[in-house]
Amino acid sequence: MGAVDQELTQDQAIRVLLACRELFIDEELQENLAGLDAQCGGVMASWQPPWVEEGIEEMNFDEKMLRQKPVEIWVADFERVLQKLSRAA
């Protein structure tokens, strides 16, 4: 994402969000990420995901619904918070 500094297409952004949703189902990953986040000052915990403004909680979305949303902006926002977390680690 950021290393290449190019904008994602809608299809690419949808695939990124769906893949992240699948990853975050893993409880061990959630625990590890929460531990890292706590060590880094709560970067992720203080982040307001852009899809929440659309009334979507906990990455509860599917491909059909995502085609109607500004997913490219969502992924860019998600990337920024992950970069911030990475810098703080």
C-alpha cells in the first residue's frame, strides 16, 4: 500500500478490506494487536474507523455492500493508522 504510493482501484481496496476482516477474526491476532497497541499508546484503540460513520460496526461488510462505499478512502485511512502504529512500535 504505502510503500508503492499508488492509489488502489476499487477492486483492490475491496480485497484489502475483506482480507483484513478475515484476519481480524483470529482471536490470537486480536490479542497480539491489542497488546502491541497498548504498548504504543493506544493508536488503534483511539482510531475511529471510517466505516463506523456509515453505521457499519466491526468490519461487518461484504463485497456487494462495499461496491457502494468509498472503500479507497477507507483503506487509505486504515493504512495511515497502521503506519502510525508501526512507527510507535
